[in-house]
Amino acid sequence: MRKLLGSLILLLLVFTGCASQPVPVTSDVPSWILNPNQDGKNGAVGSAMRTYDQKTSTQRKLAISRALDELSLQNGVKVQMNLTKQESYKNGRGNTQMDVDASYQTNSTVTAHIEGVYQDKLSGELFIWMVMD
């Protein structure tokens, strides 16, 4: 009797598992992340993970800088960017400092505006879509 009841419960579990339909996964990731030049717009996407100081403003500045660099490269502007990170440890305490220096060489001006912002909920990565004016 016990084996029959156990087999019946196992059989019910198998059939209910097979009968259920998988829930379709919908993505809330904007299409401009992989296609920044959509709708006739000349654009670029810059992204940044959380920065060393854990400030959203620093993460946003880095993503904007990367998007502008990409737009500049698309328009024939020569970009040189230097990133210096210094870490020091003294008496068990750590200190981190980051300096960003960028220089541009161009005969024309690149102007752009932010068209979209998206932050991945899982990783915290920030994406900024910039479009040429």
C-alpha cells in the first residue's frame, strides 16, 4: 500500500511538471544598447560598472566619457585617454586614487546629448546612449 501511494504521488508530480508551460522571458534591455545608430540617429553607447568610490556620479561620468569617445572616433576625431590608478596600503589601511586625462584633436566640434539611460539590475552596470545633435 505504501509503495502504491508513493508511486502515485511520484506519478502525479511527473505529470504536473510536464503539463506546465514555460513562462516566456521578456527582456527590459533597450534595443539601443546593441544598436545605437537606430531610427536614423548617429549614436554611441558608453557603459561603466561601479567605480572604486561606489558613487553613481563617477559611474555616470565614466559612461558619458566612453560614449563621447566612441562618437568622436566615429566622426574622425583622434582621442587620447590616459587612466591612472594608484593604490597604497599603510598600517592595514588602503587608499585608491584614479585620475582620467583625455585629449582630443579635431577640426570640427562634436556635440551630442543623452538620449537614454539604462542600469542593469543584476550587475549594476550603467549604459548611456548619446546621440549627435
